[in-house]
Amino acid sequence: MKALIRYVLNHVPRKYIHRIVHFFIPLFCLMYAGKKVQCPVCGRHFRRFMPYGHACSRDNALCPNCLSLERHRLMWLFLTNETDFFEKKYRLLHIAPEPCFMPHLEKYLGDQYLTADLESPLAKVKMDIQHIPLGENEVDIIFCNHILEHVENDRLAMREMFRVMRPGGWGIMLSPVVPGKKTTDEDSSLTTWEQRLKAYGQGDHLREYGEDYADRLTEAGFETEAIDYANRFSEKEFTTFGLCRDKIYRVKKPQQA
């Protein structure tokens, strides 16, 4: 299973994976039936989560039902327990929307939920994050997860998200940040899949973020928090929900911006 998933991730375009994967979900759920772990996004129980990963597979990572990953489950718990997201009808811009989140957010927000992506057939709007086709101050919240490491000009994309967010608005902007790494590595001379895979761990990554990732978001105008949310869970909860140690990067646009 590990080798098959890794092959699909590295050789099949994401837009095609999104179109066909739902046909296999009943089989996945049957294969992983059990009660040992629980996905907080869909609420289903399994004996374990599925493996997942591009360069090397992580055990206990992918929900067989909703296809959430560790970071998605951590973010969902954060939204549920630490924000008022599910108490108000915000206008949400969801960039490269994760399939595990979409059914819940569509049902909850209706036409206040705007999905956007450069390629995904699941999104409502085809959009380059470096040139967002919205006016200033049009959205309340932005979710942008594991996208900026793929974008040629990530600083421009951050400024664009700042521009379209209303003053007082907020967002979750997760990226893979290497713990203990102080500065981001990026080299425009690395142009092949193989070079980037070796340098950044994934062939379609254009950089490997260090802990200065938060500084880049702040430079775009945001107030930025790097929240070590996973440490608030017991070891049993951490294992049961299949979480990761990634920080939650929450941004806010100042009221006076």
C-alpha cells in the first residue's frame, strides 16, 4: 500500500487524483475497519490511518474515509476548540481546498464559501494565488495550506491574500516548516523535479521553509502567530486523532490596515 500511494502521488497529477479517489473510499474503509483511531473531521473510527507521503511514507497519516491528513485533523480541532469559526457565517476564501473540509464548509457557509485553485476541478474559481481576482477587503477568512512552497513568488502571494482580507479578518496559512531550521532555503537554479526532490524533499516544491516563514507573513502586513497547538493534547489524544507536531500559523489583518 505504501509503495502504491507513493507512486500515485509522484506520477499522477493532483487534478486526476481528486476525480477518481472517491471511488476507492468504500474499499479503504473496509480494509481499515476498527476502533483504535478516530478522525475528528469526519468522526469515523478505524483500526489505524493509512500511510501517505511523496518521498517516504508516513504511517498512520491518511483517513480512509474523508482523506484528511495529520495537519488537517490538527487544524480542524483548532478551528473547533480555539476559534469562533463555527459560530458565525464568515465569508471564507479557501485556496486549493482540501476535499476533507469541503463538504462540511459548503454545508455550513453556502454561498459565503469561495474555493479557488489553479488546477483542481473541485474549486469554484480557477485562480493564480499571485493574482487573486478579488477586490480589496472582500473576505473575512482565508485558508491557504501547503501551497506557498509551490508558488514562484510566495511573498507576492502573501501580499495578495493580505489585500483581499478585510481589516480584522484572519486566516490559517500552513506550510511545511523544518523545526530548528532558522532560514528558508530556495534556489531558482534548481529547475528539475529531481533537483528539487533532493533539495526540498518534494519535486514540486520551490523552497524549504525555515522558522522565518512567520517573518515572511508578517512582512506582508499580517500579525502572525505560530501556535504549538499539538502540545495541548495528551499522548493518547495525539495518537487517537493521528496528529502531527506542525505549528498552526494563524494570521490577522490589523483593524487599521
